[in-house]
Amino acid sequence: MAQATGPLWKWDAVDLAAAIATRRLSSREAVQASLDRMQAVNPKINAVVESRADEALAAADAADRAVAAGDALGPLHGVPVTIKVNVDQKGYATSNGISAFADLQAPSDSPVVVNWKKAGAVIVGRTNTPAFSMRWFTDNALYGQTLNPLNAKLTPGGSSGGAAAAVAAGICPLAHGNDYGGSVRYPAYACGLAGLRPSFGRVPAYIETAPRERPMTAQLMSVQGPLARRVRDVRTGLAAMTARDPRDPWWVPAPLQGPAPARPIRVAVCADPFGDGVHPDVKSAIGQAAGWLADAGYAVEEVAVPRAVEAAEHWLTLVMSDTRRGMAGAIAELGDDAIKRAYEGMDAGAPAEIGFTDYMAALEGRTTVLRTWSLFQEDYPLVLMPVSMQPPFEQVADQQGANAFAGLLQAQRPLTMINLMGLPGMSVATGISADGTAMGVQIVGQRFREDLCLDAAEVVEARAGVSLPIDPR
């Protein structure tokens, strides 16, 4: 393998880890380069909202001492990474983009922070999210708006928009995000990155600062996942996230590498899973990626996926029922104007009344949908489909009223339907236009077959040739 060259802020996580382990460079050099890049570009994009350079450099020095001592090293040893502000990191505020929680200091690290630290990663900062992490845009009254480094007029995605912007601009090669309604995959899509929502149960989660357990839908549908410029970094970041944590009873000890599938691997291609139209650029990206997979030996076939409309409807019913019951009051009391307007639009797009019977029917229907997909994926282990039915949205597109928000909900159904089922979904870039509009596709796998998603995504990545990081435009 050719050695990485150029400024360290352009290096991938895997290359940095290898160079640090072999003492070709030090973690201090890598972390200092990350901090310097942050100082240079973060004022332009507002991706990282808290950074303590002294702590990061001290952790880097400790990593270098471990190398010198010949200690066993983790896969991310000495590599700079970021953590989203909606999970606990000891000694930092778990603000979730909410002004009232600016001083809600975490007494312990969440599992994903524990696991990345065990893998040797050095946390250089915490990244922005919308208030309550509930928008596909990243803006809040506490920290302000995060801009997309590719095109400031477009959203960097949400809710992990700060994470995606930081990676795309070279602040770090690997970032933590989480995904309840597309919050890893959509920012990756908007910023030209690779981002993975793992299977439900794959990565442990727990937030000690939360006043009570998460609502049932969040327990079943929200997952922690990595974003990076390269698929191989996503693969490494995922592996480092997955170690058991006894605080999460939903965690499953599933192997990261499943049994070899029958060859050729069959891929169901569906550019319009809901049958009501898809943007031409999205359709073109799907066709392009399908061709690349076919060239690589996959058996690609255009197939209608089952129960897509039903899956998206169940997601909205369940999530809005839990939100109305638990979070609506907090949004009204503590939310900024932007999240209040976005919530009004989302609320208007859901059924007006969701009773206990409706909620239970949707939960039961979730099992029916998942069973149908389980059988479908016996024939088609992978599904190639849109991330969104539209190219990345313009900034603040969710602030234009209920009618406009309804269009956003329609566009994002390829994201939410996968959350309902708890399946792994991989967003991978297929290109970036001259005006900085990124395009990509989603690769969905069987439960706990992230390995197949990652393998296929590497084929797309190799043909797409997207070149990041960049200076913010």
C-alpha cells in the first residue's frame, strides 16, 4: 500500500493509525494538525462547538508513550476524532443543542466514547447538532448554524451535521454520529461522505444525564454510527464502537463478519421505492451505482421493495406518538424558535390523533414489515436505494411552514423506513457537482450484515472518486 502523503489533516484514519503505530509520526503531530485545521476552518463552518486543546494534546502524548512502551494498540490509536454533543463525555456538557442544558455536565462517558477511547482514539472536539437532535438541518440558539463545507447554501444535514461538516473540511478523519431518522446517513449524503447506521443492537448506547429512559421508539430505532471520508475508516470506526457495555441490555454479540454469501451477491435496485416519483439526479445516481456494482460482479436487478410506504408510515406514527407524549412539552418550554417551527411541521404531517390502539397496531405492523423484508433479503441480501428522494435541501427548508415540511418528510422516507426495521444502512457518495451539491446512494443490508454493505460501498467509492477534504466554499 502506498504511504499517505501531504498535510496530516488530509490523511485518513487508517493511515494515521498505521503511521502512529510504526512511529512514522506521532499522535501529537496528528492531533496538533487536527487542532490547527480546526482553528483555520471551523470559524467558517461552525462544526465543532467545544474543544479543549490541552486535553487532546495530553491524550495524544499518552498515546505516544504507549507506542514507545510497546503496549498493545487499538485500531484507532492516536487518531483524532470528534463526538456529537448529544451523548455523554465525562466532564463535558451533554447539551443536545439546547441552551438550558449548556451546563449539564456528564458524570461518565457513554458507551461509544468508552469504546473509541479503548481503541486509542483522541477526542479533539464535540460537534454541533440541532436542538433536541430533531432536524435534518444543524442550527440552534446555543451554538448557531453549521454550514456545509461544499456549499454553504445547502444543509450539512442533521442531526449529525456538525460531525459531517468537520470530516468534510478536514478537522478530523472520523466522527461519531447517531441515527433515529437518518441523522448519520443524511449528513453523510449532504457532505459527500460515507456514513453508516448500524443494525439495531450492534453498538451499545446509554446516556446517564438523561432524566429517564428513552422512549420505546428511540430504544428500537436510534443507533450510534460513524462518518468518514473513506469507507475503510467507517469500517474501522464501527469495529471500535461495538464492544459490549453492560449498561445497554439491547446490545447483541453479533460477529462483524458474517458467513460468506452465495455468489454472485444479488442486489435489488429500487430508485423509487414509494412509486410516487424521484428526483432525476437521485435516479441517475442509483443507476450509476448499480452499473458499478454490476461491473464488480454483483447480480443487479431492478426490483420493487416490499411495504415501503407502510414502513415509513409506521415510523412516523410511532415516533410522533412518543414525541407528543414525552418531548413536545420540553420543546415548547426549552426549544429555540427553529425547532419549534420544525416540530410544528412534523406534527402536522403525522396523524392528528394517535391513540394507544394506533400505537400498538404500528408496533405490530413493524414486525410484519420486518418479516417481509427478512424473507425478501433471503433472495436479495443487499438493496440499493436512495438516501433521500431529493438532492440535499437548501438551508432552513424546514422553516417554511407545514406544507413545505410535508415535502421534506416525503423525501426522507428512504431513511425513516430503514430506522423502523433496525436494518443497517450505508450512505456512500457518488459524486459532487461543480456547485458543491453532493449526491450519493444508500445500501441496505440484512440485520448484522454491515460487512456486506461496507464491501459494496467500497466498490461505489472506488468508481466515484470523490476527493475530500476541501477548504470550505
